Amino acid sequence: MTNHTFKTMLLWTGIASLAVFSSCSKEDDPEPLEQELITTVTLSLTKSGSSTPVSISFKDPEGDGSGTITPDTLVLEANASYTGALTILNETLSSTAEGYNVTAEIEEESNAHQFYYQTTGAQLTVTTTDVDSKNLPLGLKSTIATSTASKGTLKITLKHKPDEKAAGDAITKGETDVEVIFPVKIQ
């Protein structure tokens, strides 16, 4: 075999190898988690035996985390029971636009979302009352039971955890979509 023929074969072997290896692609990287833009979180509570709700809202019109809480403190009665509901909105959109009502999106994707409620100082207990299709907690609906007069906070965290939500999940699992800390006064 001549040197020229050997070089030609080596060149064609290299080109063929390059074509084979470049056509084999590794598995596509998974898409990053798509998080909803949340500008408003409202917790509405109705005391047992009453039809008048009390509510507190966090509004962040820019979606950058620098929002305000209205009213500045959630005031609840001592030794009372409340039914709670969260409303989550993206108010950068028109109220008729798709994506405005994030609550509906969370309900549709309930298997990939979970709300966590944590209290500090305030003598209250939050129990999630709604579940996803796998019977795992969701947290858009809840009951809140207060005990003695106290002051503190109620932190509400929404976690996005597609394909990884399980019973007894810690709050550290998944990506945080929103986290709000409401001041609470029980009197």
C-alpha cells in the first residue's frame, strides 16, 4: 500500500468517524423548571360561625420581591377556628389574560406544587385541607386554629416540584415559586 493510499484511507476513516460520532447525541438536557410569575398572594380566612372574611395580601407589582403587605398585620381572634383559601395572581397581565389567575394554574398542576405553612411566635396551627390527584397535600385550602393571645408570623411557601412530590416532603425539596411572611396578632 502506498503512502498516498494510506493517507487517503486514514482521511476517509477520520471523516466517517466524525460523522458517526457527531450524529450520536447525548440525551437532551431536561428543561428547566418553569416557574409562574407571582405578584399577589392573598390569604382569606373566614371564622367558623361567621360569613365575614378577614384577609391579608402581599403585592409585588414588579415581581421582584420588593412588595408590600396589606393590611400590615393579620389580626385573628384567640381560641377560634378559621377556614382559609389562598389566591395567587400575576397582575402584570390583564385580568382576562391566560396566566393572570395563577391559582388556577397551580390547581391544574397540583401534582407538582405544595404550599407550606410555618409559624413563629403566633399561637396557631395550620392544617392543609386540599390534596392533589395522588392524595398528597396541596395547600390552597386550609384550616387555621388559634389558641392564646400572641404575636408572631405566618410564613407561606409555594414549592414547585415536578416529578418529585412525595408524602412527607420537607420544605427544602423543589424550587421556591413564592415565599411570603405575614405578621400575625392573635387577640
